[in-house]
Amino acid sequence: MTTTTWLIVLLVLSVVANVALTAQLTARRRRPLPQAPATRVRDSPQTLRDLESTRLELDQARRAADHATGLMQGRDLELGRVRGLLAQSQVQAADAAAAAEETGALRREREDLLARLRELEEEVRRRSRERDDTQSQALARIHELERRLADAEARAEGPLGPEPVSPAIPRQLPLGRDTTSDSSVDGADLGPVVVRAASARGDRARHDGEHRRDAVLLRFAEEIPAPTLLSAVAAGTPRGRWSQSAADRACRSLATQVGRYGEGLGRELYGPDGDDGALGALLRTALQGVAHSMRLVTRGEGPGGEADDAAIEVSLTGLLTRLGDGREREHLAFGVGDGALLRLRDGVWSAEFTPGDSAGGRTGRLPADAGRVGWGRLTTLPGDVLAVCSPPMAELLLRDDVGPWFAARWAGRQPYLTSFLSEVNVPVRSTGGDRSVVCLWDFGDARDARSATP
């Protein structure tokens, strides 16, 4: 037994002994004294001695009673200490039980962490194997592309081959729920202004069986008081599941928004009191309306039921052109993203407008960045050609080896629609993205416009 247990036993025995002694003394005090006979006793010496003895016994009994009372008080104190020790022992026992339980919980948690660590190690090994397989496939693909590139360079007589006038023919139809036609073309001869629009699926998308993600649009903005042409190019991102639908919706919604704010746009564009601040506010409002319309494409598909912006991101570039005869023609370029507006003058392409905002290393996209619309005014002279381009098409026109080929074929002439599509779709090495462009020829006066040539 522990020291505490022995101490408790000794205290209990002491208390029992004190209680027995106290009971004996109390019984002696309560015992009735013998009654003296009624006879009168004379005060003899023997009687005095007896009285004195009795008095002494009473004093001893009183002292014994006082001692017993003190023992009782000591017993109470000892009992209090025993109770305190018992309470302390109970607290220590409870702490020990809690510590044991916490130790068990920590041991179980450690076992769980070890099991999780083993799972993570297995996952790392699996990912490493997948990475190695992907690297091997990528290397094999790179070798194949290098071989094909070497073969193509060996066959080519120049940057575009012997005479690449035939369009590239797709080898398979696109896959996916958001598919559209491989190519599209549109155009019109509007007196002194001739416009052609084309969008063709890129080489990479054709090879991978993906659909075209761009869209183009030509509309006569009849709500603007002065005759005005709206041209637009929307380029979807490769990772967007619904980028083609979003690009088409962006173009059609832009035409709707220009019509809605046509009177205000005409006043700020062509009025004597036109204000650039008010014009910028109208453009931001119109682009925000376009963004709202785009979100309807994926309404309910994002987390929590909202629209999934990542699936519908597009760059949008628009151009408003004043029609009619004139030696200097006014244009308004605007948009969001990485599209571009190029001008062909004297056989040289130059970038006149890029709406993208690359602050912070990120290019804006619709619908998330509708408020970051960029815009600018420009003027063309007779003989100029403007090209509203998607990023791959702009890169192609600005290349030193390819740009002059397009400049030679488009300068001062208006091609047939089929010829224009073939030229946009020319089989030349590029980044592989979709090629989308709206070209606008400015002849100044209608009588100077040339007839279409193949």
C-alpha cells in the first residue's frame, strides 16, 4: 500500500481510540453519585479525606473531558487533512486519466499521419511516373515535329513555299459540344469602303480535332445617325470549354449594345461637342452589357450555380467606321484583350491599336474585365487598309517573311470572298491558333473603288 493509504489507516485508528476514550469519560461523568444516607454525618477527618478525594477525581474527570475535547478537535483537523488528501488524490487520478487519454489520442493521430504520409509518398511516385511518361511522349512529339519541319524546309523554295494559294484542307471534323464550322467568310462593297471578314480554324486545332474558337462580325450600325459600319473580331481562349459560343455571343451582343447606345455614340463620335470622357463611359457600359450577355452561355455551370467565367473568356476588338466619300475617314477602335488593329500603308504593316492591358503581367479578358476597355481614334487616307485581327493573325501579318506576301496581295485591290478566305487560310507555318481578321479597304471616293479580282 502507498504512504497515503497507511496514513489514512493510522488516522482512522487514532480517531477510533479517541472516540472510545471520550465515550468512557462521558459515561463516568453521567454516572449518578451514591446518595448519602439521610442521616447526618459528622465532619470527621475520614469524611474530609473522602471529599477531597472525590474533588480530585472530579478535577481529573474534567481534565480528561477537556483532553477528550481536544482530541476530538484534533480528530476533526486530521479528518479535514485526510479529506484534502483524498481530494488531491482524486484530482491526480483524473489528471493521470486525462493524460493517458491524450497520449492515446496523440498516438492515434501519429498513426493517421504516418498512414497519410505513406499515401502521399505513393502519390508522388505515381505522379513521377506520369511525368516521366509525359516527358517521353513530348520528346517523341518534338522529334516528330522537327522531322516534319526539316522535310517542309527541304521542300520549300521560300517562306511560303512555291506558290501557296490553295487553302489548307482539314483532315477531320472538330469534336466537342461547342463545335462550329471550320471556316467562315463574309464581306460587302460599300461604295468607297470595301470590307472582308474571315475566320479559319488553326493548324493546331485541326491536328488535335478541336473546334474553332473565334468569331467575326460585320454590321451596319443603323442606330447611329451618321452611316457607320461595325466590325468585330472575338478570339476565345484555348482552355475555354464554351469559347466559340462565347465569342459568337460577344460579337452579336456588341452589335446589340452599339444599337442601344447608338445615338449617344454618334453624338460623341461625330458631334461638334463630342467628349472623350463621355465616349469612354459609353464604351464601358456597352462592354459590360456584352459581358452580362456572355455569362448567360454558362449560367448555372459554375460553383454555386453562377456563370463559369473561365469557360467563356474571349478577347474582343471592335471598329466603328464612318461611311461615305471622304479624303480622311474617321474610325474608332476599342476592345478588351490581346487583339490588334493593323494598318497597311505603302506596303508596310504597322500596329495602330492594341486594346489589351498587360498591367501586372495579365491580359484582360471578357467577361471579367469589361471595365478595362481600351479605345482610340484614328484616321485613314485613300489607299489604306485596316485589319482587325486575332492575335495569331496579327503575328502572321507582322512577320518579316509573311507580311509582305499579304501586303502584295491586298494592297489596292478588293478580293472575292473565296479568294480572301483562301489567302487567310494559306498553309504557312504559324503559332497554330485560329486566324480571324476583318480587312477594310478605304478608297476615299466610290468612283475610285476597283472591281473585285480573284
